[in-house]
Amino acid sequence: MEWSDVRIFLAVARAGTLGAAARALRLSHPTVGRRLKALEEATGHTLFQRTAEGFIPTEEGAAVIALAEQMEDGALAIERRLAGQEQELRGTLRISSADWFGAYVLPPIVKEYAEAYPHVDVEILTGTRLFSLAQREADIAFRIVPFDGPDIVQRRLVRLPYGAYVATELPEPVYGDGDGFRLITHDTSTGQFPDIDWLAQSFPNARTIVRSNNRNVQSRMCGQGVGIAVLPRVVGDQMTDLRRLDLPSEPPSRDIWMGYHKDIKRLQRLRAFIAMATDHIAAGREQRGK
């Protein structure tokens, strides 16, 4: 049994449809369907029940998912170990981060990196999904919470300040009141956000009008005068249509954590990026301290 066929089996089991599995594997829909059928014929078992809702593992399919995942762990470990031994600065470097970090913090770092190492292709993966470092979905990730997976090398890079903002033409809201103003907050279904709690407590009489899980959307809404928003200052201070409020209390700051899998710690293109990112962020911290 080939690993490539087992990989397709797992992708279908996780995605539930051939189309979604094909997108995850970057293969064509017919290829995934053909390879899955061939696997079932080779094993002599029907591994999925085809339903209107999608592909559901049969009893035989469900029984081998754990074994297939063990095979996946071994294949990925080999891939990571071999990648970690690459010495030339070429290939692809995949970076995962929040949308605002990718839009406002990474650009100057990536610009310098691309100029220094033109044979490395950089992919930036942003959004609320946490891309897996163990499965090589990303080589390095930046997050506002520590990493909890095994075998992850991580460090706290910097503590970033946050600020409260309104559109430049709006009047100053009254701290501790907020009557007549609206709030732009975060979708808290994905976790707790201390800055959003601070915003509601600081302007208790303001009504929440917009919730978004994207800081770029929040900043644009704020710039249009929709309401008060709390943003990382690296975002809000760069927006010409926003004004940071001078308040008796400031929103809680957040830590930025950087992590990568231990098996690729010797990957030269990764080490070069870590050094450059660390230098940039340290320089920015020194400038904020002046």
C-alpha cells in the first residue's frame, strides 16, 4: 500500500467530500476519486459510504483511520527531517500569522528577506485557522497565544501595545460613558480577547454595532466612522483616517509568539528568516521605547 493513496484516504475522511479533499491536496477532483476507487479495489473493502451529505467512513474505513494517521506521522517526520537538513537558501518558506500581522508587521521583513535571498519563495498564510506545523502546512507561525503542540520550538518575541481608535473627524467619546457612540468588536467565538472586554467596560453606554474576526475589517469600519475600535497600534497608527484616543486607561497589550517544528530547526532558509524577523521586531521595540 502506497503512502500517497493513504494520504488521499485521510484527506477524504477529514474533508468529507472529494472536492474538498482535492483542494487540500492540490490535486484534481477526478484524480482523488480515481485513486480512492483504486485503493478500495486493492484492499477489497469499501472504505466510504457515499451519501448526499458526503463521504462517511464505513466500519472498515473507520477501523483503519488511526493506523493511517500513524503512517502519516511517520511520513511527515521523514519529510521534516530531510527538509531540516537542507543547507541551500532556496525553496519555499511558508509563514502563518493573523491577518493584521501579515499585513502590517511582515511586509518590511519579507521585503528585506526577498532581496537578500531571491531564490526562496515566500508564502504568507493568514486567517483564523491555525495551520499545522507538524504537518508542514506552515514552516513558521506567529500567534498571540503560546503553542500547545508537541515538538514545537517557540519563543515570545515581543509584547505589542493596543490602542482605542475613532475616525479622525469624530468627536472624543467620554471615557466611562460612551453614550452616542458605537463599538466595533471582535468575534469572540474563537477565544477570549481582553481588549474587547476592556472596550466594553470603558464605554458601557456605547452599543456594539459590528463584530468581525478580521482586524483589517475593523480598522476600515472604524475609519468610515462606524464606531470605536481597539486595534494593535502597529495597525491603527498606520491608518491616516484614524485617531488614537488619549484615555486614562489603555487596552491590554498582547504577546506575539513565534514557533516552528524542531525537526526543521536546521533549515537554513528558516534560520535566516528567524534572524531577520527577530532583528526587525527588536528594532521596532527600541523605537517604541524612545
